[in-house]
Amino acid sequence: MEYQYPISLDWNTEETVDVIHFFECIEKAYENGIDRTVLMTAYRRFKEIVPSKAEEKTICNEFEEVSGYSSYRVIKKAKDAEEVHLLKM
């Protein structure tokens, strides 16, 4: 991947690593598929770091611009498909 993840200078190292992990989970959903539980755990942690819907939208849109992967679509599919174990876009 030849792009940078959107990060905030306000986050500490652990938070930055956790946000990057969330975006890596989004990538996995598109590329190979990901366990829904792993994805939702990463998303819950992401929401602890980025609780604001507006900030979440901004960061996820920045990620989609550089990667082509929609965090919104992945999370929506994961929420809608509670019975699915392997989530693949």
C-alpha cells in the first residue's frame, strides 16, 4: 500500500496504533475477509478514540480517498450481518 493512514496529533502512540489496526481490518475485509468479531472489536476501540460522528466521518472519508476502501460500508455490512463469521466485501 502506497498511502498513509489518517491520524491525529492529539492521539497518543497506543491510540494511533489502534486506529491503524482498525483501518487494517477494513483493508482485510476487502482483500481477504475478516472475522466479524475482530472487526467489531477494532471498531469499538476506534469509537473510544474518535467518539464524534463528525470526526469519524472525516477520518473515514480521508481513508477512503487514499485507499478506495469504505469504512462505512464495511461497518454497515458487519452490523447488518450479525450471524456472519467471516465478513468479505
